Amino acid sequence: MLQICHSSLKLRLALLMAGMLLSLSPALFAAETSIEELKDAKPDRIIEFKQTEQGELKLHVFEPTASSKNVKRPAVVFFFGGGWVGGSPSQFYPHCRHLANQGMVAISAEYRIQSKHKTTPFECVEDGKSAIRWVRQHAEQFNIDPDRIAAGGGSAGGHVAATTATLTKFDNPQEDNAISSVPNALLLFNPVADTTDKGWAGGPKKLGDRAEELSPLQHINANTPPTIIFHGTGDTTVRYENVERFQNTMEAAGLRCELHGYEGRPHGFFNYSRNKDDFADTIHKMDDFLISLDWLKK
């Protein structure tokens, strides 16, 4: 009798577990499918925002599928990495599609690079500022809240994003400089936060005696917005300590800077193509940061 009852109990537990798995599996598969779908993300439209001597520059725009026209939406402008030499806006397509799915207008911006335009990092910074200004100037067109525009980017693109929030020079004089090029938040992925030899060994070689002019860390000021940084402790391209000093300088000035170090991870660890788990973890923390700013809903 005891054997029969024990077998019956095992059967009931097995059925219960099976029922739980069946009820959970759609959500689990949906989450996995959502991450998978980001791999093939494509912009909803591509719009020219700037004409330069070296050619036109465009914004690759991802828009929410459903949103009330009466509600102003937050926005983010991402800048790709590539050492100011190469790279593509497609690097941040997965991030853009993810945030557009959450209700933001998400943009991956072009800027001039050495391989294509024969330019220097100084033009990169100018173009980054131009992109933020253009989005704010055209906020009404995209139903964007002009006071909730973030700048984001990875590596050299993280540097470009950070300079829009710190440097007071390099705005294009032909633009309406009454419209601010300073973002309201920063989303930085292994950024070059210090372009001097203290933070990045290639600084003096790349920028000469002007390295400090382009260095975000040395230009942190009262207007530098809330910031989140993701960086691998094993990064040999852009040393982890450069973002630690950036965070310390921000906090010493009474500014918010959230730093997430990823143990032993190399440069570029956050990219979808590099590691899906790290990608998923960084965008989850990015979401939490934006929720804390009341830009996204839980």
C-alpha cells in the first residue's frame, strides 16, 4: 500500500512539474526569441542629418511600433566603435531595436571616420554634437521629449557620446548653437573616457599635444548627465581603470555614475555577436538605469 501511495505521489509531482514547465515555456521561449530577433534588426528609416565636405551623414532610426502621439517619448543616439577609423552604425542595431520595443526612439548615428572620410577624432566629436543637436531640434517631428535624449556608444563611439556631455568646444558654428548638444543621460560601453596617456596609451600618438582637449574625464562639469558604464576588467585596449577614475571624478562632483565591471571580459564583450549572455545582461542593466530615470516603465 505504501509503495502504491509513493508511486502515486511521484506521478502527481511529475504531472505538476510538467504543468509548470508547460505554463512557463511560452514566456521562456518568447524571451529567447526576442533576443534572437534582435540579431537581424533593421532601422525603420534612414535620414540625412548633416552635410560635410567629405559627404552626407545619416541617422538610422528605430521607432516604437505603438505609441500615443500625445505622449512625448525619450530617445537615444548611439555611436559605433572602431577607433575613430572604421565601424558601422549596425553595431548598435540590436540595442536600438530593443529600446524601440520598450517605447523609445532609438537612433544609430553615422559620423566621419578616417577610413572613409580621411578625418580625425576632432571631426568625430563635432559630428556627435551635431547628431544630438539635430535630434533635439527635430524632436517634434519624431514625438520626442527634448529633455530626455541620451547619448550612447561603444569604445571610440563611447568616447564620442561622452564628449557630447562634457566638452564645451567643437560645436559646428554653422548650426544653431542655441539648441544644446548636451544629452540628458549617457549609456557607455567600454568607452575611451580619458584620451591622455593616463587612460589610453594611444592618446598622445593619435592626438598629439591636443589629447587632453578631447578627453571627457578632464572636462566633467556640472552639466554632465547621469551615466551608466559597462566595462570588462580584462580590457587591454581601453584599460578598466580609466572608467574607474571617470566614475570617481563624477561622484566627487556630486554626479551620478553607475559603473558595472565584468570580470575578465575583453574589449567589445557587450556586443551581441560576441556573447549573447553578456549582451542580455548589459541591456537588462541599461533598462534598469533608464527605469530609474523614469524614461522606461517596469
